[in-house]
Amino acid sequence: MAGRAQPSGPAGSGGGAPGLLPLLLLLLSAAAIIPRGDGQNLVTEDVTVVEGDVATISCRVKNSDDSVIQLLNPNRQTIYFRDFRPLKDSRFQLVNFSNSELRVSLTNVSISDEGRYFCQLYTDPPQEIYTTITVLVPPRNLVIDIEKETAVEGEEIELNCTAMASRPATTIRWFKGNKELTGKSEVERWSDMYTVTSQLLLKVGREDDGVPVICLVDHPAVKDLQTQRYLEVMYKPQVRVSQNYPLQGLTREGEPLELTCTAFGKPQPTDMRWLRVDDEMPQHVVVSGSNLLISNLNKTDNGTYRCEASNAVGKSHADYMLFVYDSRAGEDGAIRSVDHAVVGGVVAVVVFAMLCLLIILGRYFARHKGTYFTHEAKGADDAADADTAIINAEGGQNNSEEKKEYFI
């Protein structure tokens, strides 16, 4: 109508079709005074999205009556009115529009986009419902700082892992190899972001050299985010003495003996020497590097021989106890072993013979079992005929007793 002031539209509204714009402005102006209903006919869901990704907002009508649907941002600016976008933000794009749904995507989401978005339905009375967009921000940096680049076994070192600028705050976990360890975390908040630092105190040993220490982040915006540092641990030498000759045999007079000393450490040992504990080294002993050789053993060589090795961390040693046997020590042992074998064989033969004898006796008694007479059958041998034998067998004993009574 001429001379009538046009109602002001919502902030961010722009141009559209010439015939549709006045109607849009009128409806958008009326939206500012629409009371919030219970949204009984509107359906929507909250949205959680990682910063930089795409968020999709859906306003759905359960029972459509062709009423107008619109979507507003947290500042109550209209993003879409039906399929028309008044807001000049090209990150909002229409995904689907119908009488029962208005679906809009928001690309390249940032923290500033977080908040409540309103779905409105122009019914009588009007209805409104909101959905919340939550923006997750993964840690921008994850680093491990070690107190000492190189540690010595037995020391306690401090490691710190920092996860910077995340939302929400991250949870930091520690692992040494496959074993989980416990650290102590501190959280600092800067505006809407969180920085988390976890401290780990670790006592290291030689077995930790070359083992990775892993800092792993638990955060809903990121998976498998971790960083690691390899431990470098110095330790004193490990020393071992092995007998090269004789191999697992007796050290007898007149025979040679050869020993080898091996040592491992970090750094690798550079100083290695042989000595005789509590006595001087025999003059005929030859030491060549890590080897010790005695070409002709005698009993004066008895004692403890020690190999010492050292590096920048410390000194270690290993001992070999030498006992020289008589030259025939091994032969006597062989004779004794033969004697034991002979005795054992004789005992086995005797036991076998006894078993055979018992078997023969058992069979003999079994065959002659029927030749023994009972007390009653013995009277049959003295009888003149069969009748007398029966009488004697049945009543011989009684008759004898009767006779005894008769004479008494």
C-alpha cells in the first residue's frame, strides 16, 4: 500500500524475488514476536561436529499441514525461510526442503558457530524448538619433553607431554612399550581452549635402553593421536667368562686351559683385564686381549681368575674358579663307573633267577595238591573191604573215643 512504511526485516536478510520479498519481510518481522511453543509437532537433534567439518541441521515436521518452516541462528537471524536464504553466509547450504523437512548444512564449522539454532513452524499457535551445535577441537600439538636425553641406570628422569589448544580438555595416557604407566596432569584454560600437561617420573634401568615411551591422547575429536620418544640409558658392563677348552671336561695336570671374557655395556667397555684374586698371576699364563691361556696346567695354578671390564658408568667383573685334578682323575672315574655297571648286572641276574625259582615251585605245588589226604580218608588204607573203609571213615574217631570210655 502506498505511503505505508515497510516492516524491517531481520539482520542479515538479503534480496530475493521481487514479489516474494515484501511477504518475507513481513513474516520475518512477525517472527520476532512469535512466542516459543512446546514444539510438539517439530523434531530435531543436537549436533556434535569437529572443527572444520560439516554440521547438518534438520528441522522436521511430524504431521505436516503445509505450514512454513524456517531456521534461525543463535542470534535469531533467519538462515532459511522455506527454501530461501536471507542470511549472507554461503557456508549454509540447503540440503533438503519439503513440507515436512528443512535440512541445512554448515561447512567449515568453527568455534564461533557453536550455540542454539531454532526451528520454527508457523502454525496456530506457532511452534519452536532448538538444536545445539557443539564444536570439538582436537589438540593442535602434542610433544614430549625429556629432562635428560641420556640417562644412567638407576636414575629417575622426568618426562612431560603437552597437548595444546583442545576442546574439551584432553586425557593423556602414558605407555612404556606395552605397559601403561601413571602420570600427573594439569589443565590450563585459555578462553574456550584447554592445554593439558602430564608429568611422568620414571626410574630407568638397562632394560629400558631403546624402549619407546609413548604419550597417547584420549579425545572425542581425534583417534590414535600419539607421540613417542626412545629412551637412551647408559649402564655399566655385564661380564661373562666362558671355558673354551677343555669343553665341559676336567681340568687335569699337563693339559691346557683356555678362557674367554665377554663384556657388554653402554658405552661399550674399552678397558678389560685379567687378574688372579688374592695372588699373583702365574708367569706361564698368557693373556691376549679377552683370552687367557694356560698351556700346561699344574696344581699351583689353582685359584680364582677374574675378568674386569669398565666403561664411563662403572666397573664389573666375573670370576672363574680353577681346580686342577690329577692326570688320571678321569680314568679312575671311568673304572668306578665300570665297576658300578658290573655290580648292577649281577644283581639283575640274581633277581631274575629268584623269580624263575618261585614260578617253578608254584607250578610244582599246584600239580601235587591232590596227593594229600584228609583226616577221614586215612582210615581207608587199613580197611579189608569197602564197607569197612566207609565205617572207619565215618565213625573211626568216635569208635576210638568209645573204646577209651569203655576201658575207663
